[in-house]
Amino acid sequence: MAVGSLPAPDSSAGGVCGSHNGSDLRIAIVTARWNDHLTGRLLDGARRAYDHCSIPHEAVTEVWAPGSFELPLVCQQLAGSGEFDAVIAIGVVVRGETTHYDIVSEAAAVGVREAASSTGVPVIFGVLTTENEDQVLARAGDDDTNNLELIGEWSTGQAALCLSLDTESRVLYAGTADGKAFAFDAGPVDGDELTNGFECGRVLSAWVAHDDGVTRSVSHARGGCLTGSSTGPMYAWRVDRDLSDGSPPTLARKMIGHVAAVVSISVGNPRHVVSGAHDGTVRVWNAPDLLAEDDEDEAPIAVDGGGGLDDGVKKSECLYAVTGHTVWLGGVQADETRIICDGANNIAMCYDFSEDPDDDGDI
């Protein structure tokens, strides 16, 4: 498959991708009365969730059980009735001075699992088992203390290994395990109201970024994004935010240097890109201006079809490289004066990134 092309989903391939749209679902929620001052908070959270998922209130049946120990029996009856697409069990078990906590917790967990497996109906385990009530409140606060709200979701269809949010252009980039990359709408550019003109999950672009490996790292850049492959290449892409048909962006630059998986890319320095690879090497590049149509300082090169690149794609070599870590570099960050990288040897290293001996803008 050529880099930059992404076929339409093939329903015959048997792929499955979930959705938060529950407008056609029938749900039962079973809540334990014991500790109702806590389980009531969890129930309120569930109600907010099915509002978000477009589940009609009349499609939800709320049932109360005496305690968490009795939840499995009620869930079993509801799941086996054939009237519901899913059942949610809500309870709170707080550890006390006796072994009662262990008995109730295990009975609830095992019973809810068996209710699902015996009926084939999903039964969601929403029982909190905590050491004290403070831990419950930290996880089930009211609107004042539990104020994170899901306002958008994006689906890649494959494991997303890396994300980068461009806060200026409001684009969320994602790289996936099958070598693809996605650019999603992350809200309007002007104003603070994310709901104004915001289409949840709208795909701006979707493309195969690396056909020779996984897309291991991604970072937004001026005018587009950079992607790093598990096999070493880095590509610079021009992305037009105004596109909304999912068409692929333009491949602007192939950045040559790494021979191992590129695990981290930093654009914290305004003039340079810093990348880190799995083998511990850190490389520094001139930052490509993806808003510009052409650069006079680098001639186009012809790239054979083995890597899937089109003829005329420009090539950049790194300015220099340093050994960040001997093994398993984890990540790299840079600003105008420093490069910081960490690794599996439990050491973070900081390099001076402020000198420009030639005074030409290149470190």
C-alpha cells in the first residue's frame, strides 16, 4: 500500500469499531441501596453518561438492589429477560474491620461476570471497592468536584500509539499501529466555545503515513505534522485544516537519519525539530516550513517505489546527532535552550541547545 493512500473501510473484512451512539439501545441500571449516599452519586454520573450517548430516558430502566452482594442476582434476571441490550451494576463496598469487605467484593465481581457470560448480554461492573469513603468521593464527586466532561471522541479503528494536539489550528493528530495517521477536528480555531461548529470525531485527513512499519510518533508542526516510523524514517506532511473529505495530506519532506524506531518528536524549539529513537540516539533537524510551497535550498530527489514515496519528494539530513541513552530512549523534549531526554536506565539527560557558532540559525 502506497504511503499517503488510505482505502475506504471494507465491511467484508470483518472489522469492528465501537460507537458511543446509544440512541437505539435499551439499558437497565441496577444500583445498591447500601451506601446510597455514595451510590447515588455514581447513578447521577451514569445518567449524565447516557445523556451524552443519546440514550433516550424512556429507554433506561433503573432498579434498586439491597446491597452490592445482591447485585448479581438482579443483573442476571434483567439480562436474561431479553428486554435489555446491556445492564449496568452500581455499588460501593468500603473496607471495614472484618473480612466482610472481601466476601462482598468477590461475590459482586464474580456474580456480575457470570451474569454476563451466562446470558450473553453485557453487564458493566460499576462497583467501587475502596479503603475509605474519601476514595469513593474522589471517583464519584458531584458536578463541583467531578467536572470533567466528555465533549468529543475520535475513532482510528486501530490502536493509537501517539497523539499530538495543535492548539493553534485546533487539529488532533494520531498515529496508529498499522502505519496510518489521522488529523481530526479538535474544535473551532476562533473563540473558546468548543461546541460552536465542532463536529465530534470529524476526520480532516486520514492516510497511510508509513507502509513499512507502524506510526510510532507524531508531532504537529507549522502547517502540518511530522510522523516517525518504527523503522526509522520521519516524514513531514502538509495538512490543510479546511479539508473535510478525509483526503490525504501532501508529503513534503523525507527526513533521513534514524535507523531505529522514532519514539519521540519535539517541536519546542521554534527553528529546529528534535527527534529521539529507540536505540538512544537524538537527532536535530532544521524545522520544515510546511506552509511554504517550496524551499530553494534543497533539490527534489527521486525515491524508488520500495518505500512508497512519490518522485520529487525532498530529502533532509539531520544537522547532527548525539547519543541520548545507551538503551531504550523513552522521550525527548526541547525548547530554545535545552534538549531533555529520558530512558530505561532511570536517567534524564539535559543538553545545551543555545549555541549557534555560525550565527546562521543552525545549531
